[in-house]
Amino acid sequence: MKKIMLCAFGLFAGTSHATNGINLIGFGAESTLMAGADIAVARDTSALNTNPAGLTQIDHKLFDGYGSLLRITDLSHKDQFGNDQHASNRYTGLGGMGYAQKLRDSSCTAGLGLFAQGGSGGVFENLNTAFGTQDEYSGLFSVAKLTTGLGCKVNDKWSVGGSFGLVYAEAEQKIFPNTSVPGFSGIEVKDASSLRTSFKVGLQYQATPDLTFAATYTGKTELPLTGGQLKLNLTNDGLGVVQYDDATITGLALPEEVAVGAAYKASDKWLLSFKINWINWSDAMKQNTLFATDPAIAGLPDIRSSSAMNWSDQWVFATGVAYRQSEKLTWYAGYNYGENPIPEESTNPLVAGILDHHVTFGGRYTFNPEWSLSAGLEYDFRKKVDYTNPELPFGEDAQLRNEAFWLHMMISRRW
């Protein structure tokens, strides 16, 4: 049983299909279409989740609603047991919204937003196992944030801001749940969730009318997943599938982050933006622990096991450009690079955060002073990792491949 639980834990280490580790590269249209080079720009409601100091650039009422469609073009697993299979879940939708307004007789703007922080995992059906069976290997993980924030102008040059949020996470997983042979019992975990608080602080400094500097700090958010149920397949032992009514997974977190950036208005038409972001994955993704109690059959032992993740810290470099072609039309493009933080010995097919390079392109069309529509594409370059993870039942020389496209859209209403 101990070996089986170790396998389970390695898989829960970040199952969302994200891009900088388990983080998305941006939030909302302008942030994402400039490839995350956003903290020195941050002038729509996504500032709540990128740099709350940027809320001060909203001197009216503003609502943004956005959605993203992910098309996974190559999330594939290959191993020595004859598997070379693409995940069956090829599409994922994400979305969010925000509202902000300037406070009357004040230099401050307040806002409220709902943001998708993570996406989906992988579902691999009918994999050949090391035990002579075919079975499912899957994991889904999602994180959402409800956040409120305030940005205030200190003077003509300095703006400061902060946001406080509630983060909700949930997860489910299947590791060969229909397989029960000597030495291995398949498992299924479902309904494990977490609700925790988060915070972000930021500043912007208007050095000249054309040059802005910015910095942000994001605190670590622990995400202990509690209230789950675990099913253990003990058919080979004559006990059938046994449910444990209380399953908890600890050791997952949204990481501490520090970012600095700058934006330069080269002319009335051109805006250039840059960001460097340090993400403290080594503290957020060190080790998972699974604890399951209250089995349906009295006398079975509680389950407790741990597995190392040992992610590396990540430096993300993002650059973006905005070109204002006319009063109504603005074009965006960007490039984002963050080296894969997941070590080879901790790699597994359900972790999509191995991607390094990302490019974006899109535009915004302003219909009138009240309404505008933004849309664009993101391409996450194909990445292949050959690995041997001793805690997973895939033997030596396994391979994970990943590649994806995103369609991003946002509609905005101003008053």
C-alpha cells in the first residue's frame, strides 16, 4: 500500500494546464496579449490580479468580462509499456470578470474581481500498465480567486495598491482505479478542496510622462486540500473497492512572487513593456503528504504517505508591445520565457507546467466611448521532457510532450 500512495502523491503536484509552472502568463486581455509584461501597464480591472496600484488609472467605472479557450495540441505520454497516447481532454475553458470605479472625492479606485488561476489536468484512458492491464490515469486541478483591491495616488508620480482575495482549489485523481493485482491497488481521489486567503501589493512610479516603473509582491497561499474521499481497489485481497471517507492532501501552494517592470511610451502610437518575475516554487512545491482515514471496513489502517517534488525557483522574463493604429484599433504582441521548474525525477504526465516559451498576438477594437472588444491568440511552444520518476509506475525512459494554443477574448464596458 505504501508504494501505491507514493505514486498518488507525485501526481498531485500541479495538475493544471498552465504556462509558468502552474501559473498563467497573464489575466485579462491586455495582460495576456502582452505576454504578462503587465505590472507597469495594469490599466484595466485585471490590475486586481497583476498590480493593484494600476487601479488608479481607472478614473471612471469599468467592467471587464473575459474568457479563454485552450486547445491542447500535444499533451502526450510515452513509456516502455507501449504507450504513446495523447490526453483525451483537448479543450479547456477559463474565464473571469472584474469591476472597478473611482471613489468619489478621493484619489483612490476600488475593485472586485473573479479570476481563474489554473486550468485542467490530463485524462489518459486505457493506458497499458506495468501490471498487464489497461486502465485510466488522470488528474484534474483547478484554482479560482475572488479578490477585492484598492489603488491610491500618493502624488503625481507615485501610486500604491493592494488586493486581498479568497482562493478556492479543488482536485480529483484516478491512478489505475480498476486494477488490483499482487503488490498494486488502484486508487481514486475526489472532492478534495481548499479555501484560503491571499494578498498582493504593488506600486507604480511615473518617472516621466513617458516612462513608468513598477513592482509587486505576492504572498504565498497554502492550499491544503481537505474533505476528500479516497477509493482503494482491494479486489485482489477479496475486499472489493474500499472507500476512505476523509482524505487530505497537503504541501501544495500558490507561490510567493516578486516582480519588477517598466513601460515606455515611445510615441503616441507605441508602448513597450517589460517584466521580470521571480517565483518561489522551491518553497511552494517541496513535498506532498496524503492522509486518508475512516475506511468503510473496520480494521484497515489509515493511509499516510509523502512524496518529494523539489521544484526549482523560476525566473520569468516577459516583454510586450502595444501599437495604437487609430482611435478605435490597438494591436498587441508579446513574448514570455520561464524555464521549466520541474526536475526530471519529479516529472509526470499530469503536470503541464513544463512549457518554456510563449508568444501572443491580438488586438482591441473600441466601438464607442462605452464598449470595446479585445481578442487574440497565445501559442505555447512544443516541449518534450524525457524522464525517469522512481515514484511512478512507468519504468525508465518515459516521455512527456506538451504544446498548446489559446484563444483569449474580453469585452469591456465603461461609464
